[in-house]
Amino acid sequence: MNFRYNKKPIGVFDSGIGGLTVLKQVMKLLPNENSIYLGDTARVPYGTKSQETVRRYTFQNIHFLLEKGIKILVIACNTATAHSLEIAKKTFPIPIIGVIEPGARAAVRVSKKKRVGVIGTFGTIESSVYNRAILSLDPKFKIFSKPCPLFVSLAEEGLTRGRIARTIADRYLTPLKQKRIDALVLGCTHYPLLKGTIQKSIGKSVKLIDSSIETAKAVKEVLKEKSLENKNSTGSYHHFFISDASSHFLRTAKLFLGKVIDDFVQVDL
Ligand code: DGL
């Protein structure tokens, strides 16, 4: 174990602020670890863009974080993971974790009926990456997916409960409910904020799978497996970089991370 190397930060990036839900879980589970977060707030959303564009942005984000000397990378964005994880793993020399595989593993673990729902952005759902990940673990599974683009805006507006959120949730989720699923993967960074409404809409018998919690567990496993854990508990740092510093970012970041970010740096990617 190289104590000096292990002090290096975990790099986390997302198309914007949504990945803060993943960072929040990483910070909770791994309090000794340092981190650098990059939110590509100037180019969000990724969920409606083509694979080619999302890959280009992803590679720029990774180069930025590698220059900051990270020891491991978390692609906290479902859409970026869907379009670029495999190629990124082949291209860059550090361990890279996406948000899809951990969620898929959890779905296979908890679903007794082997009938799983997956919700995410257009990009994530169209890529069918969740389907492939789940079926590679157990080909007997039936997967029913649905893009839920408005959930992103609801989360960013703080409209996570109440009549409007519930009406939209019912509209998206009723077809999945009819498929008699018993687990639902929240395949987008923003959806954990709507957990309460989603649960009420889909019904109590359906287990919600929060990719952010599952991803934090995966990060812990990989750090352990590769002997990369930071054993030094003298206080960790968390640095934030964003590609556009709008007041919208500042307002909404707190909803996602659970605390105010006042020391961010704006960067050109
Ligand atoms: N971060 C994206 C995801 O998890 C949602 C927001 C976007 O479309 O960029 O897919």
C-alpha cells in the first residue's frame, strides 16, 4: 500500500449537479476519502444528446480530472455511463466505475419475480445498457423500461412531492405497474430526490433501487480490492469544479448534496 498515492482524491463527474447524489453517498460511506467533483453545468443535459456528443464530453471531463491526479474515477451520470463506460475503461489507465452495473446487480439481488423496471433519461433507456447488464447476470429476467425526462426538471425545481409530481409520476409509472414488476431501478442521478413520490405511485410492494447508494458500495469494494483506501483519517477535502456557475447551480446543489457548496471553481473544459 502506498500511503501517499492513496491520499489522492476520488474523481466524480456528472453532466451537472445530479451526480452530487452519488458523491453524497460516497462521502457518507467513505469519510476518509478526498474527492474532486466536476459538474459539466454548461452542457447539461446529456440525456437528450447523441452518443457521439456525450462521449466527447465524457472524455474531456475525464482528461480534466486525470490532470487533477485522481486515483479512481466515478462516472456519476447514467447517460455518460451508458454511452461511454466501456470505451473509457479501455482508454484510461485508472479504475473507472459507472452507475449502471451497481444498480443492475442490486436489481438482480432483490427481485424475486425476476421482473424489473428501469427508468432514466432518453439516452440511457435507448442505449439498453441496463437491459444488457441485468440479462448478463441472469438471462431469465424480464425488463421493462421507460424514459422519465420530466423527473429531472421536477428535482431541480424542488418539486419532488405534491400534486404535480404525483400526476407526472403516475403518467410515467402506470405502464410499469401494469407489468407487475417487483423492483424499479432509479437509473438517473436526479431520481433519488423523488423517491417518496415514485414509491407512492408505483406501490409499496415494488423495491426502489437507488443507483447512488449501490455505486458508493462499488467504489468501496474497488478501493479495497486494489488496496487504494485512504487510511489517513486526519480530515478529508472535497473540491468542486463546474463549467458554468449560474445561480441555478448554487440554488439546486444544496438539494442534491444536502449542504451548500460555496467554494466551487468555474473551469473551461
Ligand atoms: N445526469 C443525468 C443522468 O443521470 C441526468 C441529467 C442529464 O440529462 O444530463 O442520466
